Amino acid sequence: MSTEKRNALGKGLSALLNDTPSVLPNKNNDNRPSVPRPVSEVDSLGSISEIRISEIEVNPFQPRTEFDEQALADLSASIKLQGLIQPITVRKVSAHAYQLISGERRLRASKLAGLTQIPAYVRTANDQQMLEMALIENIQRENLNAIEVALSFQRMIDECSLKQEELGDRVSKNRSTVTNYLRLLKLPPSIQASLRDNEISMGHAKALLAVEDPAAQLYIHQQIIKNDLSVRKAEELVREIQKAPVKKEGKQPEELPYQLKKIEDDLASKFSTKVRLKVNAQGNGSIEIPFLSEDDLGRILEMLDW
């Protein structure tokens, strides 16, 4: 019996999933059709098996932080009618415990549909492979916002020891595209949060990157939001700023001391959202951390170990 080996092309999941799904032998000698069965200790890794949803833990390397509730509801309704067409992918961590590699959206929708078991590919992967597979699967198949993509790229470079050229090959993007996304992480945290929240577009962000001074970037960003500037208008404003000093009209809010401003920026980076630090002359103040949805609130509370 010969074994076919899949060529690792260095792109996408096919190069990372080293084991090809295998068909389990049907132990029945009759003509009854074989159906997916619960996975056991003797099951071959890489097979399609029915796994209890309660035994699957969420992938800790998942780059996506938000899921469209309506899209999940639509997928859940489809699963109720048609079943889950595309299995999720997991790795086995113990006899009755699995860790999700890819397919969190399908897993969530299956829970909403009331399923107790779900078809899954069982893989073998270490933590680095888990991270790389999760990031590539999401970048290629999900509509991540620009900041999530940029953070995913950066994680692949830092944690998977990839160069930008190698990263481009893995995600099927040229180096300039990868570079443009990574540059977004050099913007002030408040602008990154604004891009993540779709208050500004990728085009606006590219215009802001043409300005080196962070203070000027923040001023232009404020004008984009305040006046609902198009990308073209934002680019014109950038050119004007670069030609002459910015003249700010009206009374401006007092700048926070450097130490407090740094704390505000660090908190914004930590929670991936806008954070406002308010301090009065007596030293009293407050910290405001806005959230976009119940899921986003849950994400923040989890980070606070609530």
C-alpha cells in the first residue's frame, strides 16, 4: 500500500496541516452506510469525528475579537436546517478535551443552533503551529478589520519567527501589502482604535501615516472625525499641514502630563479601544473604557479578570 504525501508549498493551511484527513475503516460487515462516530483513543488523528461541543475549548490564539451577531444567527439557522457542512478543526489535548484550531464562527453558530456534537478534523499541532494556523485561517477566510489583520501579521513575525517576505508567502500577499498593514501599528493608539471601530478607513490611515509628528496625526484625525472628511480631503489637509504649522483655533483642552498621557496610551493599547483618563487639579479623576457590544464588554471584563 503506498502513501501519498502532500507537497508543502509554504502557503496557507495546506502546508501546515501535515496530515491528510483519513477515512476510518468501517468495522461493520453489512451494507449499512458508515456515519461519523464519537472519537476514541484509537481513532487516527486527521479523521473526521463527531465531538461533544462541551469538550472543545476556544483557541487562545484566535485573532478575531468580534463576531457579527446577525451573521451568527443566520449561520445558526442554516445549520438547523442543513447541518454543519464544513467541519471545524481541533487538536486533541487529552482523552476528552480538544482545542479549537479554526472554525470558531461555526462553533458559536452550532451552539446557538442547539447542537451538542459537531463534526471536526482532529489534528496534531504544537502551540506555534496552532498560532500560525489560526492566524492564516482567519486572515484568508474572515473579514478581519485592518487593525486585527495588522496585529495578526505582527504576531506571526514575532511569535512564529517569520520575515516579511515569508509572511507574505504564507498569507498570499505581496510584501508592500504586509508592510502597509504593519505600519498601522505605528499610529497613536486612539487612531488605531478609531480604525478598528470603522470611524476612519484604511485610506484615511494611509494619509495619516504620511505625517511623522504624532501630535499632527492626532489633530488631523480629529478633523477627519469632526468634519467627516473623505480620504481625498484628508490627503489635502495632510499636504496643507506639511506646508505650514497647524493653527488651532479656539480654546483647546489642557494636555495631560506626560506620565498620565503615557498611562492613557498604554491602557488604550492594552484594551484595544479608546481610553480616556480625566484628572482634576486635586488629583482626583476617572478612567473611561467604552465598549461596542456585550461581547466587547465581556472581552474587556475577561482582561480585568472580572
